[in-house]
Amino acid sequence: MSKPEEKKISRRTYLQVAGGTIVGLAVGGALGYLATPPKMVTTTETETYTLTAGPGAGVSDRAVAGAKQLVASGAVPAGATLKLLHVAGSKNNFEPFFAYWEAETGTKVEVVTLGGEPDVYTKAMAEATAKTGAFDIITIFSTWKGDVIESGLAKDLTDYYNKYNPEYGSQYPDTTVIEPLADYTTMYKGRRYAVDLDADVFTLTYRKDLLENPDYASQFRSKFGYDLKVPDTWEEVKDVSKFFNELNLKASDGEKVYGAYFYADPGWAAFTTWLCIFVSKGGILFSPTDMKAMINTQEGIDATQVMADLVPYMHPDALSMDWASLYKRYSEGKAVLTMAWPSLIKWAQDPSTSQVVGKSGSALAPGSRVTVGGKEILLKAANNPVNWIGVVSNYSKYPELGYLFWQWVVSPVIGADAVTRVGIMDIHRNCWFKPPYRAAFEKAYTPQFLDVFADCIAHSFPDLMIKGSSEYLDKLTKNINAACVKSKTPKAAVDDTAKDWEPITDRLGRNAQLEAWKSMIALYPADVQDVWKAKGYIS
Amino acid sequence: MKRAPRLTQWIRKTETFKKLSTLPLNFVLNFVLIVPFAIMIFLSFTTWEPLSGYDWWHAPVAGVPRFIEAFGDARLLWAFIRTTVFVAVVLPLEFLLGLGMALLFLGDFRGKRAFTSVLMYPMMMPWVVVGLGFYLMFQYYGPVNLLLLKPMFGEGGMVDWFTNAVLAFGAVMIADIWQWTPLMFLIIYAGLAAVPRRLIEAAQVLGASSARIVATVHLPLIKPLLVVALIIRGLEAFKVFDIVYIMTRGGPGVNSTEVISLYVYNLSIVYHNTSYACAVSLLIMVATALVTRLAIRPLEVKVE
């Protein structure tokens, strides 16, 4: 067979063809662009708002009136756009309301999403250094509040609070964000720097069907000498976890049902589970007199010991997987006791994600028995890890408008619709637990959860929210994980953390840190402060 | 003869045009590379961090305390040791596996092209994807335990990889070896394929065994290529970050698998200790440059 003849193309021909093609494409593109009629920008109302008229309508009305006034006075141009920096995958709480906000105020909101939660922090801190004004409003974890304020990114919103009144505080018992949540998520050194978007208070979630099973109840009683019930203390948590773990029950896929799943991984161990146990034992993180680390007190050692004791009864993922694994394993029916954010209950109630629909119960986090004035009390305190808050950038062109959007979107009326949608926000205003709003929230969370959760918020305490909190918690959480994987003893873990914390405090300024910590102490629940007083930790 | 227009003549002759045409690139390079690098050097001589409450350009020069701090930083030393161990383990293994595969692929066999393509895939995958894949594979109820260890040793043989520092670091190394052995293979295979056939045939005629041909013909001829491959891969392995970040975050426990890049990340992004992170980065860069300089010395040929 003869070789096919090669087609020869001269350089000149090649250049002519290639050049002609490029010029043709460019001219064609330009003509096409010019010939295309201008795009019609249309807003199609596809969202169905289920806004309920009820208490607190003034909060959203004032926000809208304020925004209109800003436009009318020329302080904000009509059609101005607010840029919202937000974590990816959770826009559902805000995005459906942008068109509505625009229709009400004539200004727009555009969301800029980033990958994961840490990316928002990184981007926010980069903005604090670069000061570009690229974002007007930002959603962040309350844990990072100290950092974004001290770095100059978050604007002091106190004057806007006074001017527009979002109805926070005991003078608004019907509508307020439940105390102490409102104060500790939004205040820093006595000023308001954020709007609360969420209530991330940890709740004990348990397998109701197993804890109420009469066979297991009698076995438990004969083994431990008291009735099987929802655990009130961390000691009882250990017993219940041990009991169910040793039953070797099987989930539907044949894998073992573990006694418990509490976060003990290097990313979350400290400010989820450990901090809850530590505070319930009457522990305090820093001395209010000299800012010395106080995590290596007996309370710290005991709290770490509780975690280490629970490890043999916990699902193995608890030591190494990320937060989402808890949701998955619990909903697969592979853990009896767990503690997580409110969204767990939504997840566990959804047939598309859960095999334990209708089998979960909720309760206030377990506590510890502590002695106050010679009397033993049960101290329960629920931690609130990472709670989402909204801040306004100091470098925004329209900071007042940014604040007004925050006030509007989590106002009693608008928020009732926004918060019940799947996303990052959870129920946090008093009025949402009562009619006429309650029905929508019962559907999202279950009535039993609502009954319990208001109590959880009332007993809640904040994350560490002072400058450098990321660094303090990083050192702590790694040491707690080290104790859980048995590479350190509980005492060594908290001693090493205390040793690591001192240089951080020195570097960031001991006096400034002390001032911030003192203002945080006041945000802890009264019964926790009473125990601290009884122990002589605070005066 | 027709004369070229003035402009064309000017373009051809003048140096100014040549310099002007490099301006855009210079501009980009300066602002993307040199300016940030200069800022990094400046910050390493200060004690500035974003939480200081003032802008970095107002940071007073504090001298060399950050560098002194680095020399006494046990965590940095351990991160350096771990990184060195990582390079010392993965680099020879990737090299040997790559060499072995390249030698196997020198001969012709059915499906060679398809196998070669498949071998390239790990290298094309983003580091994060590889890290996440291996992170899930090594979970307690992951495929490594369920499909490999459990059938072999029973339930008691299942290993909790990420609660033991050595096992966790081992899992990270396996992920790196899986991803980067193909690079070694590709470079070595390209080199081996270019070795003149006549030299191999001459050796065969003289009765040399296959192993001897590899040792005395193939490897000496591609030595410069091997050195380059080792340097490129060694430097990349020294900078390892993504898979460690995804798979262990430096854990279990307290920084038991933390490598240098992760430590610098923690310093700058998590702790905001920016000036110290700059000082550490600068020291690492100088150390890496020195090691690279020594490594490429054998390649330098003196021209008389």
C-alpha cells in the first residue's frame, strides 16, 4: 500500500489562514456584540415568603425606613450594592431575601462565597490588613470576634443599635435575642460590634428509643444500680455510653452502634465537648487578676480525664474526623449519645439523611456536681461553639446600610422565615418559641427540641472571644486530642497547654488581654459565676 | 531595493524597544514577586502582626529577635526534622519505584500506551483531592481497614490510623508516594527511551547482563536527568502542605505530624504571628537554596 501523500502547507499560507481566522473571529465577535440588543434585567419573583405578622415587626420596619432615608438623603446612592462575604454552601438563609430587600429599599445585596469556614476567617483577616473595602458585611464565627475587632476590621455598631433599635435586651422580653446570647455574641469590651445571626448552643441528643427500652432499663439498673435515663452528669454519660457500647448493637448496615460520639478530634475537641465539661466543673480559663492560664487546675485535669474515659465507648471517627462525621454517624444510628449544634436535630429528622427519624430526644448538656458553700449543686452549662454573627466592615462605603441589612434579615418577622430554612442560622429570638411564629419552628426542629432549646440558650456560655482566641484554642484542642489518643496524660495535656498560653498572652499584651477577659467573665451565666465566686476564682 | 519603513528600522536597531517590550513582564514580576518578597524581608525584622492595631508599614524595625527566636524554637526544629524524614522516605521510594516502572515500560507489551496514560492520572489530580481521598481511605471504617486488613487479620487487625503519630505520618507518605511516583517514572522513562539503541546492542553483543546494562549504560547516561528529577521532587516534597493539612492537620495530638509548611501556615494564618512567620520562611528559603546549590554542583561542567 502506498504511503498517503503529505499535504504541504507553506508558512505563508498558514499565516494567511490563521491570521484571517483570528481577524474574522474578532470582527464577527464585535459585530455580534453590537448587534445584540441590550440584556433585559428582569427580576422574577420565584420565592414564596411565609412572613408571619407578629411581635417585633418594628425591627424590620425601622431597618427598611432607615435604608430608604439613607438613599433619600443621598448618603447612599440608589441601586448601591452591599457585598456580603459568606461561607459557601449555606446561602439559603440570606439569598432568597435579596430581591425582597431590593424591592423594599432600592439597594442591592450581592453574596461573595468562599470555600469553608476557615477561608472566611483567612479572607476577613487579609481584608483587615489590605483594607480594600471589597466586602461591606461579613458572616463570621463569634470565636473570631476578638480578632476582627482588634485588627480594625469590625465596625463598632453601638450607635446604630441606639439609632435603629434591633430590640435586644430585657426591656424587650417578647422579641429579644435570648439572653445571655445577645450580649456575648455581639458585645466586646462593653460595645456592640456584631448582630447575632444564630444560636449554636450545644444540646445533648440521644436515642430516645434505646433509652426508653424497658429491657435495657432493667439490665442497666442491675448493672449500675440506678435507673436508665437521660444523663444529668458527665459521670452518668460515661455509664450510659459504656452500657450501650458493651451491648454491641448493630446498625442497619451491620456496623457497631457505639455508646457515644463526642467531638475529640484535633480540630474541635476543646471548644465543643471539653469546654462544656470544664465549665460545668467550675473551671475558669484565665485568672481575672493576672491573666494566668487556669486550665491546668483540678477542673481542667478532671474534664480531660472524662474525655479520655469516654474514648473507649465512642465511635472511632470522633478522634480524627471533621465535624460533619458526627451528623452522619448519629443519623446512621451508630451512636447513642452525642452533643452538637441545633442543626443536628434537623438532620436527624430528615428521612433523606437519617435512619433514626423520630427516635431522637434532646436535653440540656450534662453537668457536674460541685460544692458551693458546703452544699452540693448540679451545675449545667451549655457551650456555644462558633455561633455565626454578622459584622460590618470598617472599610465599607455604606456601613450604616450594611448594619440595616443585618437588622432586617434577622428581625422577628423576616428572620422567622430566614432562620427556618436549611442553612447556617438557628432559632435565637424569644418570640420564635411562641405563637404565631412557633408553628414554623416546630416543623423545622420538632416541638420537644424547642421546649429544651430555650433552656439550653439560657444556660449557655460563649466561646473564648478575645484577641488570639484561634491560637489559644488551637493549642488547647491539640492537647486535649493528645490526651484522648493517650499520647499524653490528662495532667500533662493541660499543663502543656497552660505553658503554651503564657507566651501568647505576653505577646498580645497581658493587660489588654486581661481587660478583654474580664469583660467576657461577665457574659457567663450567673450560676457559673456563683461557683467561681464560691471557689474564690472571682470576687 | 525597497527600504524598510523608518519604524521597522527603529524597532530592529534600537535597544529601547527591546527594553520597552519587557516592561509589562517586569511590572508583573515586580509586583507579584519582588515587592511581596521585599515586604516579607522587612516584616521579618519587625514584631508586627495584624492584631498589633497599626499598619505593617508603620511597624518599627526591631532587629533580629525573630531570627534568634527561630533558632531556639523547638517546634520549628521538630517540624524541620519531620519534613526531612518525610523527604528522606518518600524521595528514594518514589525514585526506586519510578525507575523500576520505567525499566519495565522500556520493553513493548500489549496495552502499554493505555497503562502509561493511567499511570499519569495521580499526578494530574489536585493535591487536595488526593489528600481527601487518602484521608477517607485510612479512616477506621475506610477501605484500607475493611477491604485489606480485616480480611487478612480479622476485626482485631483494623488500625486506627489517625490516632497514632507514626501511622498517621505513614498514611501521609503513602499518599505522597502514590501521587508523585508517576512524575519520577515519566522523567526517567523519557531519559531511558532516549538512550541510543546501538550502545545497548553493543553491550548485549559483548555479553553484558540486563542488570549490568542498566548500571553501566542506562544510568550513567541519564545521570544529569536523574539529579534534576531528584532535585525537583525533593524540593516539592520539602514544601509538602496540602496532604498533611487535609489528612492530619498536624495531629494526632500536639503537632505530631506537623511539617514546616504547615507550621508556617499556622504561624501566619492561625496565630497571626506574621513577622515570625516571615523570619522562619526566610530562614527556610536560605537553607533550601544552599541545599539546592550543593545538589546541582555535580551537574556543573567546566568549559575550558
